[in-house]
Amino acid sequence: MPEGDSIWRAATRLHAALAGRELVRSDLRVPRLATADLTGRATLAVVPRGKHLLHRIEGGLTLHSHLRMDGSWRVFAPGERWRGGPDYEIRAVLATADLTAVGYRLPVLELLRTAEEEHVVGHLGPDLLGPDWDPARAARNLLADPARPLGEALLDQRNLAGIGNIFKAELCFLAQVTPWTPVGDLPDPERTFPRLAAAAHRLLDANKDRHRNTTGSPRRGQDLFVYGRVRRPCLRCGTPIREAPQDGRPTYWCPRCQSGPTR
């Protein structure tokens, strides 16, 4: 599931493959971009912004993509078989003389002027892995709606950009409250939320270049505290982990380690 850490890795991989090289093939397989041709232009940079990818191209253009739940970008060498899904799921092909980037199942793919990037990412809060990261601002954003459940506030990219359903569950566990706990019910919010924002940054930063792990355990199946562990024992207290939907997504928590409402 793409979250801020995996988007950062995708941007790093695409930047290494394309930046500074001329595109010898451009095939954008969405109706509104059917006539767009980027061939002959060089990639200037591929940068992440929260869960968004901004592929900046010579001539003041940016190819903006968002992976949402199951989109992906893959990079292949000449002659290598493309693996990422059937051909009908391909939405973009960008190739240099040396490597080819293929975008699968991209629900968002659009071409815009680089000067207009703010139209698609300007609403985002501080980027947990970006140069604009500001924990104090993120904490203020989270505190702005005291009645809102913490899990929903963490997922709102306008508050802070990069957290998805996995890190939401893990952060609520670390905060020792359920995801349905109203923001204003957390104890000592002036201290709690800066610490929570800092913990979110540490988690994503630690996971941006490795297999996702929030526990620090090298043991298989113990890399996450609660996410995906329904009915399995909590790694701290042994109580079976529970699962219920929140805002249409599966949410996990430990009923002993985490206090607060459960839906």
C-alpha cells in the first residue's frame, strides 16, 4: 500500500533512472493525454510530495501521478520482461536509451505546467519526508478540530502529508489511544501532538529506504505492532488485536494497550 515512505522510494528510483536523460519514448495511455508527446525532452527531476509524484520535464512541464491504493511505477532494463500487471493496466511508458519506467494502474495521471504544481499539491500539509517538514505546524493542524477522531485527522493530508492507513494504525498504537479517540480527548495536547508529529516523521524517515518496520524487531511477522494483525497477540501485552472499519478502511488496535472509544 503506497504511503509516504514508498512514494519516496518510487521517486528516488525514477529519478535515478530518468533524471538528466532524454526521453526516447513517451506513451501516456489515458484519454486526455493521448496526443501528448514528451519524446526528446529531458527529465529534470522526479520528486515526492506526500503521496504524490511530480516528474519535472524540460520545457516547464510536470507529469503528476498519484498511486492511491494499488498503483505502481516499475523500472526495466532493455530486453527485461515487464512485470507489474497485464498490459491493459499500463497507463504510462517513459523510456530513455538505457531504462524504461512503466506506470501501472495509475488512477491519477495528468500533465501540467511546472509553475502550476501548487494546483495539485498546494492543499497538502507539511510533508513528513520533504524539505518543508514543520512539526509545529503539523501539530497545530491536528489540533484544529478537537472533535475529530485521531485516525481520521492523521489520514487527512491537509494536516500532514504522507501518512496512510498502516502508519495511522501504528501511530495510534504508539500514542496508546484508539483511532476513534477525539483529538481533544488526548491528554496534555500541547505536548502530545508535537511528540506525535515527531514520531510520525521518525517512522517514515526510518522506513523510506527499507522494508517497512515500526517495531524494530527482525523477526518475521513482527515488523508491525497492530496493522494486519487481527486476532494475533499484541507484541506488548499478548491481547488479541482487533479490527474494525474507520472511514471505510480496516483499522487495527489493541484493546488493552490503547484506551478510548472503539467506533
